[in-house]
Amino acid sequence: MKKVYFQTGLTGGAKGSSYFELGNSKVICSVLGPHEIKKKSEFSINGQISCKFEYASFSHRGQSQDRSSKEAEISDLIKTALESVVCLEMFPKAILDINFLVLEEDGGVISAALNAAGLALADASIPMWDLITSSCASLCDNEIKIFPNQSDEYCPSNDGLDMEGNVVLAYLIASNQIIFYHTDGVLSKESLVDANKKLIDTCKGMQAQFKSHLLKSFCEKNKN
């Protein structure tokens, strides 16, 4: 499994921020707001979330058009997940901006972004139902790989059965809820059940690390 490294409170000007490494995948997340919604047409009794997911120009090898399409798709996926985590009713008529910058991608970038978001939101003291954690897996050559490399995510089938695919999961431990689930490829029911158990166990382990870090960070901020 890939090495995980993270830090919080690194981006000046943001209410909360984080840096998250998942192997060679590196993501920065910053949280701004909540601030008042300026357009009356966008008024909502509950708060809103705006997600902007971008690749640094040096991080992605695809065509710019493909990159823009992928950025928009991932932005929508992350927004959907975070809307289930943030207590939006606590800031009516306001919007929360959550921005992501991918410095390097080598698999698991959605999971990396979701984990970065959870840490940045906590760093910003934004009310959440629970601290979100995310993990991902790839079925490659009949082996489930947690936090796969990019080459594993697009692994060709060697047995001719084409039973290959990827799973991304986000989890809330306190309520034992999967609040985000995304798959692609072709996966058997048995493989999904096995992968889900491993992914949830991974999320539980990461949340313990996250909470320990956040508690230490909070204590350091409030020493004086």
C-alpha cells in the first residue's frame, strides 16, 4: 500500500488548508468562507458548497480539453460527497469555497482530494457530521490493490475475462456510513464485497491518524 503523508494549515489566506500525499499523488486543498451568496437567484436556506478541482499545468499529460473535462467531472463528484459531510444548515444564505490543486498524479487522486478536503475543513473549524476519510482500490490480475498506482488503475486483463476495475469509497466512521461510492470497469460481486471491507478498514486506520494530527495541531494553536 502507498505511503500516506499529510499536513494542515499551510496555505496563507485560506480559512483552512491541507497538503495530502498518496504515494506520488500530491494534492493541496484550501477552504474559503463561508461567505454571503451575492446572487439572489442562488439563495438557499441551507449553505452551499462550491468545489474547484484543478491540475497544475505540469501534473497532467493529457490534452487540455481532456483535462478540463476531467476536472469538471471530479469537481462534481467531490462536491456531492462533501455535501453529505458538511453541516450546511449551520450557515444559511452562505457558500463555502473548497479548492483543489493537483501537483502530481499517480493514481487515487479522488481519494487524495477527499482526504485533503476533510483535513482542510477540520483545519478551518467547519462543522461536519464526522471527519470524512476515503480510500480506493483496483482489481488487477485478480488482486485487489489498495491505493493503486495509475498503471494499476488502467490494468489490462491478462486472463481474457476483462474482470478489472476501480472503486473509490468515502466513509463516516461515527455513523458507519458510506457517503460516496464510485466504480468503473467490470467487477464481480465477490470482488466488490472483499474490496469494500478492505477499504473501510483503511478508512478507519486513516481517521485515527487524522484525528491525532488535528488534536495536536489544535493544541499547538491554542497554547497561548
